Amino acid sequence: MAEIATLARPYAEASFRTALEAKDLAGWSAGLALAGAIAAEPQMADLLGNPRLTRAQKLELFFAVGGERLAAPVRNLVTILVDGARASLLPEIAAQFDALKRAHESVLKVRIVSAMPLADPEREDLVSELSRKYGRRGEATVDVDASLIGGARVHVGDEVIHASMRDALAQMAVALAR
């Protein structure tokens, strides 16, 4: 995993710089997300890794799926990656580009796992509080996991805030076992 991230980083950073210069972060982000999704599709991944297919055949297949939805600069990047047998890096490049874009726009990606569905005002209050705490605008995804019993578990970057009943009970069990 670390090797894939390391190999993808220069491509993601170069794409990000190019997108900034062109003032087209949204276009690049959408294009890379689509290219990453296409490359991550198991059948496409098999075709791109097939040594019996020529470079032209691989590109033809890739662009047949992506069509005109891929802008010329993203198509050029895909061509470079296919030529270098690195098309499998596309999903990671897209993810790293998205992280660079969020950092540039001061956006905090938050994942909330709640024991019960959150009402919109509750979710907005929680995201607002996290935005204040971290000094960045928050964008949240919410998942429901009834096994948490109550409360929520909040993922902010690498940090996890354990605020669920299940986590509290687990901490009590460890404390009592001592």
C-alpha cells in the first residue's frame, strides 16, 4: 500500500499543480475521479495489466469507457500511465489529488458513524463544532452502525473521536480488568 501511495504521489502533485495553474481544480478532480473509477473496475484492471494487449488497444478500451467525459489533460495523464504500465495507480492518484484539493480549499473531511440516523440539524451542529475546532470547513458523510448502541464515532483525518456507548463500555471493561 505504501508503495502505491509513494508511486502515485508525484503524479497527483503534478496534476494538482497543473490544475491550479489552469484554474480548473473541479474539472481535474472530476476527471481523475472518473479515470480512477474506470481503472479500479476489476475487468478494466485485468485488461490494463494484460501483456497481450498493445498500448493502443488498452487506451482504446479505456477511452471507450471514459468517452468524452475525460478532458484532454486527464486523457494525456492516462496515456502516460498506460505507456509506463502504471494505470493501476489511477485510483490512488485520484485520492491523493482529492486530498490536496481539500487541503487547498481548507476542507475537513469528516466521517460520522452513528448508532442511529442523525437528523440534519444534529449533523450540521456536529460538523459546525468540528469546523470550529479544526479551523476548516467540514464536509461530512454519515453512516449508521447499530452495534455502537448509542452515540457516535467520528473520524477526522487520522484522528478518531470515540463517543459511543460501545467504546465507553470497552474502556470500562479494560479499566475493570486491571
